[in-house]
Amino acid sequence: MRPPREDTEPWYKQFWPWFLISLPLSVVIASLVTINIAIESDDGLVSDDYYKEGLAIHKNADSAARAKVLGIVGSLRYDADTGAITLALDQPFPGDAALSLQVTHPTLPDQDQSIQLSRLDEDRFAGRLEPLGPGNWKLALRPADRSWRVEGRLLQPGSSEARLD
């Protein structure tokens, strides 16, 4: 019979106790990091008043249908260096009303912009935006009375033109 083995090193100098301690310790650290991310990050996708937004969907559908009846379509050109916007409608725009362009980011509401476009001639308008960051930007064009609406998408970086219909 062999004599029992004697460890000459203390426990804190051996591998297995540290390995067993590291498993739950890594879970605690990962939990603290996750809690920190949840507290510090802003959830920009949640709406404060989802009911009113749901009702607004019907109004938006009506305004899009009105634009289709009026035949309002066009193309928008964006210069990323200067922020210049040029809108060319396919047919002359009736009336003297200014047009409003709303540019929204899909997840970062603090980067959304809204500008008034000035008339250059009967079917062209121009304006200037702050530089757009990367993303698939949603464009919405409306007159001052909000009677109709056309929409489009502008992918940044990469695309400098968008179709609004």
C-alpha cells in the first residue's frame, strides 16, 4: 500500500481552485457588463405614444394615396460634401407652397432633420442638410398643409440619389 500523497504547495498556488473560481467570476463580470450596457444605452426604437402613432398610419396612407392621384413623383439628389439637396419633380408643381423634407434615421432619432425646400423653378426645389451619417435614411416630402406625402430611401454612404414616389 502506498502512502497518501502530500501536497507541498498551498491551495492558492495550484491550478484547480483558480479554475473553479474563474467560472462563476466570469459570469458575474459578464452580468455587470450587460447591466452597464442596459443602463447606459438609449433605446431609440421605443415610442412614448404608440397609440397615436398607430392612428397616424391611416392619415399617412391617405396622404400617400393623395400624392399618387396628383401624380407627384420626383428624384432627389444629395451632395454628401456640402449637404446640398436638389429635388426635381417629374411634372410642374402647382401652387406656390414651400415643400418640407423630413429625413429620419431608422434607429437614431437625435440625427433626424427637417428642412424647407426653396423653389428654383416650376419643378425644381433646393435646400441644405447637415451631413448625414451612415444608414438607410427615410425621406418624406410634404407641402406645408400636409395634404399629400411622397417617400423614398437614401443609403449613406454610397448613394447620392433617391426616388420619391
